[in-house]
Amino acid sequence: MWAAILVTAIGCYLLKLTGLSVPATVLDRPVMRRVTDLIPVALLGALVAVQALSSGQDLALDARLAGVGAGFAALLLKAPFLVVVVVAATTTAVLRLAM
């Protein structure tokens, strides 16, 4: 297991070093700017999906998914971030209490 952790750490370091070695002219292109702006959003979306839809190795459709849906609905209504978090957490808590 430690070998996998070390290999992953070295790989991450080399990937970061490669990113720092790229010339500024490549990074200033409009396509690269859009891609680098969207990568964190895609990673956060994937993290939310994994956390909301899985339980260990199994697919789980439970109160967490409803909480994500309620938070998304609040987001569509242009609610402030804190309100979105409170709506999602409250929805999840109420549904878990009811189950």
C-alpha cells in the first residue's frame, strides 16, 4: 500500500512540475483558459456525485441525493451559497430522520 501512495505522490509532483514548465504562451490561449477554468468545477461535480450516490462499492439512492437536489434547486433560484448549503443539509437531515 505504501508503494502505491509513494508512486501516486511522485506522479502528482511530476504532473505539477510539468504544468509549471509549460510556456506562458501555451497557457494564454483562450481554449486553455476555458479548460483550466472548468476543471475544478468538473472535479467538484464528480466528487459530489460520488459522495451522494455511493456507499462503499454500492450505488445508494438515499437522503443525500435529495439533499443535493434541494441544494441544486436553491442554486437555480440564485440563493446565496450559505442558503444552498443549509437547504441541502436540512433536506438530508429531515429525510434521514423520517426514514
